[in-house]
Amino acid sequence: MRAHAQAIPKSLEEGGTESALKVRRNAWTVGVAGGILSGTYMTFAAELAAVLDDGDNLRILPLVTHGAASNLDDLLYLRGVDVAVTQSDVFEYFQTQRKIAGLQNRIHYIIRLPISEVHILAKRKIRSIEDLRGKKVNFGPAGSASSLTGTIIFQRAGIKVEQTLFDNPLALQKLRSGEIDALIRVIGKPIDFFAKLPAKDDLHLVPIPFTKALSENYVLSEFTKAEYPTLIAEGDAVSTLGVPAVLAVYNWPVRSDRARRVQRMVERMFANWEKFQSPPRHPKWKEVNLAATVPGWTRWGPAEELLLAMRAQQTQATDQGPERGAIRGEAMNTTLTDAERERLFREFQQWQQRPTR
């Protein structure tokens, strides 16, 4: 019996003139700045592509970058970047320290992403961040989330350290050999980089106190032995800080080509949201509340409108006739409170689960 040859993907069989092919391939591309290759943010960017790619109708291009801090720079200045995964404290730094003109209007957000935890790894003789005063601490590559967040944390704690900027694998080698005293990574827990460290290394995670000076930009979190079995003693938990992440977007002019592309991406993302919350996607997607706000940031207009439209659809589906006119007015004129956004998210989840015909 003759074996059948594998079919060649249709996208590779398509013909046409060079100019037509170029236009078709580039018509609906969206560049997403992710992060370093081994980080959670790069995983988010890659999974946006995995779920949302739709041939020539939409193509997400995940970009390996220097990290969350430099991603905002890329969103502002690098050609081909429309969307970026970054952190809420990066925005404040660019606004207050870099003093970027018109930043509030140029950079908006689509959704708030899960928090990333601040990991400070050191030898067990280092019991607190105060013990690191005057010592060598690695903050990760320049432009990474840890290079900015780590700097802010130590500055606000009033603890001066000798900063190094090695990549994470090299920093771990230097920590083991005693060339540095600690390393910092800002990344969603748990991660194998820490979880699979052998007990013989005699390393642990240093607690970070949650103070008023840090409460504006960070939230309280913790590590447990279940997450990092060789770094935390039985029955203990280590306090740390969480940094809210955001899916940021350049606020392209309404009806511009770049804005149309990103709007199509957001439409597909909301319509396929359940796919992000199911295996094999990163479990952190399950922590995302589409309606959650980010203090100090402005939701991108098309994303806000889509959320309101989904609320209206859900309301219509439940046949709450008298309320429909109010919803239309709310969509045009009302800024939602956090409580209303939480309600909107719950209604959206119900709308997703409605029976289809």
C-alpha cells in the first residue's frame, strides 16, 4: 500500500506576486515585547501567539527583550513593538524619574496581569535585607524587571549595596562561589530556577518587609515550602513583595493601522479567554481578572469599550430589558468603580459559560 505524503501547510503553498505576499504577511501583525527567554513574561507573550494567531488575519510576533523595565522603552521607541509586558512600577519610574513627556497619554494598558514576586536568594547567614548593607548584590541584566524593582526596594529601604548586573545563571555561580552575596529575580512563583536548587547549596530566600514606603507600588506576598522545598524550612513562610504586571499598549491614533491591529488582537483575546486558563497554558493566567484596574494607568479605549460591550451582551442574554438603555449610557459616559469592574468580570465569566445554539 502506497504511503501518503504529508500535506504541505497551505500558508506555504499560497502564491501571488511578491508585493501581494508582502502586503498579506504584514497586514495584521502585532509585535509584543515579552522579556528574557527564560522568564514568565516571555511565556505570556509566546502564549498570546499560540492562542491568537489566525494566519493572515492576525499574527502575534513575540519578541525576546532585555526585560520588563526596558520593554516600556521599546514600546515608546522601537519600531514594530505595539504591545509590551511590563510592570506598574516601571510606569511610575518613567514618569517621575525619566520624566517622559506625555507618558500618561502615550502608554495605556489592556489588562492587568498576575503579580510577579521579588526573590532575594542568599546564603543562610544573610537573615534580612539589612544584612546586605554594603555587600555585593546582583540585580539581573540591565533592563530586566529586577534591575529596576530591586533598585527601588533597596533605595526606599535606605540600604546601599554594591550592585552587579550579571545574567541569572552566571549570578547563581558567583553566589555559590562567594563572589557575590545575593541575587534578585522578579518573576512569578514558583520557578524551577529556585525550586530545583539542591539543599547542599545552603541557600535560602531572604524575607522582605512590607513597609509604607513600598505599599504604593507593591503588594504583600509570600513563599512557602511547597513552592521552594530546599529553600524554606518545614512550617515556615517567607514574606516578600509582589509587583503587578500589565499588558501595556502604545496609544496609537484612533482608526490608525497600528490601532486596528491591536484592537483585533484584543477582540480575539477576550473572545478566546477560556483558552488561556486551560492547560497547557501558564497557570498564572487563571489569576487574571479582565476587569481589574491598575492604579496610575489608563485603560486603552478600545479595550474598555470591548469590556463594556461584553457586559451589554450578557445583560441582553439574560433579558433584562429595562436596564439595556442604562447600559448603553454607562458605556458612553460612566467611569466604572473597582466594584463595578469586579461585577463586570463575573458577568463576563457567566456570559462565556452561556449555552450555545
